[in-house]
Amino acid sequence: MTTPLIEFQHVDKVFNQQTAVSDLNLTINQGELFVLVGASGSGKTTSLKMINRLEPMTSGQITINDQDITTLPVRQLRLEIGYVLQQIALFPTMTVAQNIAVIPEMKQMPKAQINKLTDELLTEVGLDPAVYRDRKPSELSGGEQQRIGILRAVAAQPKLVLMDEPFSALDPISRQQLQDLVLRLHHRFNNTIVFVTHDMTEALKLGDRIGIMRQGQLLQVDTPTAIAQHPVNDFVKEFFGANRAKNVYDVYVGRIGLVLGYLDTTNVTAELSQIPEIDGQATLRAAFEILAKQNYLAVTKEGVLQGYLDRQKILDYLSRYTAES
Amino acid sequence: MTNLIQVFIERRGDLSVALWQHLVISITALVIAIIIAVPLAIWVVRRPKVAEFFLQVTSVLQTIPSLALLGLLIPLVGIGTVPAIIALIIYALLPIFQNTYLGISEIDSSIEEAADAFGMSRMRKLFKVELPIALPQIISGIRTALVLIVGTATLAALIGAGGLGTFILLGIDRNNTGLLLLGAISSALLAIILSLIIRWFQTAKPKQALIALGVILVALGGSGAYSVYANRTETITIAGKLGSEPDILINMYKDLIEANDDHVKVTLKPNFGKTTFLFNALKHDQIDIYPEFTGSVLETLVKGKNPKGLTADQTYALAKKRLATQADLQLLKPMAYNNTYALAVTKTFQQTHHLKTISDLRQIETELNPGMTLEFIDREDGLRGLKKAYDLDVTAKSMEPALRYEAIHKDRVNLVDAYSTDSELRQYQLAILKDDQHFFPTYQGAPLMKASFAKAHPKVVTALNQLAGKISETDMQEMNYKVNVQHKSAASVARQYLVSHDLLKGVK
């Protein structure tokens, strides 16, 4: 059951006579993690910022819960929407705790409750409150800073959170950790997230559904698997391909399932319970080690079984990988 | 160094008064400048064109020489503390405005975006985000302004606002390095200490900073309120021109008036300025009394042709009459001594050239190298008229009053103008040339006040009239010598004279 939360209807955005977004029609459902992906200048960030009116639209209509956003007082609208920036932009004069408390304070949450919440959230993201609470943003690493950036956006538990390329400035390890964090918080708070990125791998990992944008146009909106298997045109196919890992060893195991589909379980001859499990986020390097001894792999996503792979499937992917490049 | 310590010990009391005045003027100017500049800068942050305009205006204001600015303010707001504070505010605006403006407008746009995206109101964003980020820069602007203010405030003494500049002016005037250094060092120390306090504000916790700020404001407000309160009781303000002689005289006035009337308090403003400046201050009720000379009245303060060769009594009568009719002022009876202009040479020079009178100078016209005060050079009863009366053709170097005696002492010049009561005549062994043509008018000192003031204060008039016909030229030279050369305080010298001449009732 899907209930629409945000609806774009014929939305245009023109900057200095240049069309940034053209006739955007898009429905984002309640509770989904929706990823807008595209190269820079594709209009994805502009589309995102039109939702909380940081960018005014030129024409068309955006509704949230069937309410036209331009009819709401802008501050009230924004107070109910979390926001994570690419530049992180923690307030430098405030401590970590004060940064997290910014929105709860504006919502007049009692101080004791804010303190408790702050400590809980810090613990949740693996930062010891006793150590981190009173630090200034400048004393944190980039990854730590963006964790706080995310906590700041979700602390007041908004139903909707907007994230504008939040991890593009981070190193690959921090990026992965934070992607996992976003997924975790998404499940915990059961909120709706609109996530903008230029990284197809990130989009595939995070998105319940993905919208691909190019030059102000929304090309395709679908689940990761559907896009991987049925790209609407060559651009989407290219974009999908161009974003794969440089080194074949670093390809995610889950990606093979996305591209080729998993084995039909009727063909799996081994005892299912004895097949070793591997997370979809693991790389082929790990898969090779297992397949050297075993015939099958069970791919999971957050502990949930996605499907099975065998040596043949992997070799099939490898041969295509070479052909693609 | 020992001189400095000695001056410090002698002047402790004056110093603390001057220091307090300096502090009050500086802090008041600074606080007002902050109140004007910070909100203005915040207001223009979203209006870059207006901001550009204000930056230009404040920069232009900054380039006006401080002395000129003080001069410009006198016709508008008079003299004293008010114009001094206004001038200082004008100087402080630029650094505070500029730093606040830049501090806020240079905040990373992503931080502004975050604040907006979280639904912060304009005010909340300003106080929670923008001001805290810009604070270090704003404070450094305030520190720059403060150092500027404390330094420039030394000029406040020129327009009668007091402060540490009084010591510097006095030091220059009396050629007393100790006084000069005392003023300069105190002002520098004050700047450093205040600057440190402001730096503490920067690192202090907001709560402590607010408390400290509150204490400072309450102290200043209290002092302001006290001075308003103090002014309600009968206070008579007496000022004097630059130099030791007016300083001694006004101390005598104070003693005499206070001894005659217990309910009156006299405030002295010594070294208040030059002749016309004091005259204007009197007319504008900024001071009540100052000692003026009969000759100066006729020459510079009133209109009308001056007949030649007046006797002392005639000079006084004419000055008194013209002051009464033209300016509604009353000149009380003069003292005995005639502090007229004179030309002086060293005793050796006098002997070599057999000089007795001013007329004798004509023979050695080409050898003359005069150093004279600007005022003397430029006056009809000074060098200008003298050249005509004696048919002399000389050109004088203009010098500060105290410097010309140094100059003749060191043979840099060989002829100076002098007042007949100057202590330096004695100190440097100078000889006065006789005014054989009776060119210089009589200059007898007498208290000058508004006619209305004299009418309302008969006791004051009685008290001051006790000095009529007193104090000879030697008395005055002697007293000037004690102050200028022996560095005694004008107050004690004045008191000593009054006591020894039985002029103070009930004061031993």
C-alpha cells in the first residue's frame, strides 16, 4: 500500500532564462527512500530544494499531503522537513549537542527531553555522548561531522527528510558507514527520505525507488532492479554502466543480482541452510574467497535473503563486465 | 625618570581625575559607537549597495583630521565633553561597522542555507548563528576602535573635556617632560588594559560577559547620574587660559569664593584654551568666570577703535564699558600687575649691542633672528603694530610659547616676545627692552563674567574684588617660577599667597 506524500505537477524552474527543471511530474510515497540521481546540472538538487522552498518554482505545483506548499507559511513548512547538506554546514560556534538540539529547541521541546534525545542519538550513531556532546564541529572528522548533520536533521523526527548529496565530499569508508546509517535511521523512524546523489552505486544501494534526471528532465523512475534490467534508453544504461566500480574486485555482490537476476532456487542443488551468506554490500573479492570452496552464495540485504548466486553466474557477469568496458 | 616619578607622586590626585575623565569619555564614545554601528551593519548586510555607501561615508569621516573635526563641532555643539564624545564616536564607527558587516556577510552561504532550511526566523538566525560566528571579528573591530578612541581622546583636553590630554598639553606648555610622559604613558596603558579586557570578553562565557558588561554600564551610568546630581547643587565653573599664571589665578578665585560662601562649589578647568575660545565658552554658559586681561579685551574681544597711549585705569574703564554694552559681560576690578607684552633678549646680547629700548633694535635690524608666538606675530598690538610703530623690518619664526624660551636659551634665536610676568625671564636671565614709544597696551588681569551672573552672585563678586589692586609683577613672576620651574602645584602656590596676605577668612 502506497500513499503519495509529495507530488510534483508540471513543475518548471527557470534560472536567468535557462530551464533548470522542465515539466517535472513525480510522486514520492510515504515511507519510501527515494533517490534522485543525475550528473551535475541535471536539475536534481534544484528539484529537491523546491520541496522546502529554498528554490521557488517558476510554474506548476508541489503538494505535500495534498496541500499546496506555497499556501503554507514557509517557516512552518521548513520546520517539519529535515535537511542535510552536501557542505554539512554544522553551526561552528555550537557544540555537537547544541547543533543536534537546534530544531527540537525551535519546537519548544523541554530541555531535559532534548538532552536525553541527544545522548540517545549520539549513541545510536556510535559516538560516545560523554566524549562528543561538548565538542565543537571543528574537532570532528568529516564523517563524524556528517553524522551530526544527519542527527540534526532527524532529531525532531520529521516525517520528511531531504538530503542533498550528503556524502559526496566524504571518503569511501565513511560514505559506506553513513549510507548504512541512513538506512538504519530510515527504518527506525519510518520517515520519508528524498536523497539526491550523482553516484549511481549509492542510488542503487539506498533507493527503494530511483529517479534518473538529465538536463532538467526526469528520464525514468523505478526500483533499482527494474532500472538495471530495463533501462529506458541508452543514456540510463550508460549512466548505470559508468558508475560501476573501476576494479572488478570492488564490485558489490548485490549488483550481480541486480543486473542478471538471482538463481532460480529450484536449480540450487545444495542444502539451502548450509550455503554461506554474504551481504550484498560485500565486494566480489570476498565472494571469490567463498566460491573457491563452495558452489553457492546466499546474498542478503540487512540480514534478509535476496537470492542465490553460483560460480557460473559470477563468471557470466565477469564476461559481460569485460564486454561492457 | 626620577622627574617622572616625582611628577607622578605630586600629581596622583589630578591623574586619577584625568584618568577617570578619559575613561568615561572613551567608554561612552565606544558604547554609543557600538550601538550605532552594529545594528546599522546588520541592517545593511542584505543590502550591499547601501552597505557600500555607508562604508564610503565612514571611511571619509575617518580621514577628517581629529583637530579639524573638534574645531568643526565647536560652533554646532560648543565645547567640553559632548563634542569630544561626538568626534570619538565618528572615528570609532568605521572599524566597528566594517568588521560587523564583513563578519556577517562573509559567513559561509551553506550555513545560512542550513539556518533557513531549518525554518529559523530572521532574529533567531541573527542571534543564534550569525552574530556568534561574526563575534570574533566584531570584537576585533571594537578593539581597533577602542585603541583609536583612547589615543584620540587626548585631544579632548583642547576643547575643555579634560582627560589625560591635559597632562600632555600642560607638559608641552611648561616644557615639562615628566608631565608629558605621565599623560602619554597613562593613555597608552589605558588603551592596553581596555584592549585586554575586551579580549577577555571574547573568550568569556556569555553569562560572565553579560554580567561584566552590565557592571561597566551601571558604573558609567552611575557616574553620569552622579554628575547630573552634582551639577544641581550650586557649582561655579572657572576656567583659565593655558599656562601657569591663569592656573594660579583661578585657584585663588576658587579659594576666595569657597571661603566666602559655604554653599558654593567651584569647579576649575585649568588650561582650557586660548583667548577667543574661553570668551565663547563664557558667552555660551559653558563656564562662569575666567581671568582676562584689559588689553586683550580691547584688542581682540570687543569692537571699536583704540586710542593710543591710554593709562592703565583708562584701559580698564574702556574695556569694562565696551564689554558691558557689546556683550553684556562684567569685568571686575583688575589686579595690580601689568602683564603686558615685552621684547626680551639675553643679558649678554644686551651688553654686546648696548640695547636699552626697543628703538635700539633698529641699528642691528639685520642681525635679529626673532622667535615669537604665533599669537604675538599676528596681532595688531603685537609684532604687526610694533613693526609700524618702531619702523622695524624683521620676520619672526613662529614658536610654541614654551619653546621660544628654550630657543633663546640655546641661542637659536636672539629676540623673543614675552609677558612681563613670565617666570622664564628670571629663569633664563633675560632682559626686557623698554617700550619707549609706549606701544604695548596695558594688560591687567581681572575676572570676567556675565553681567547676569554677577548680579545673581553678589557674594562671588565681593570675594573676587578682594584681589583688586593686589599682586605685583614680582609677586606674579615669583609664583610663576614656583609652578613652572620648581614644579609646585598651582593650588598650593595660590593658597600660600592668599594666606600670607590675609585674604582668606577662617583659613589658616
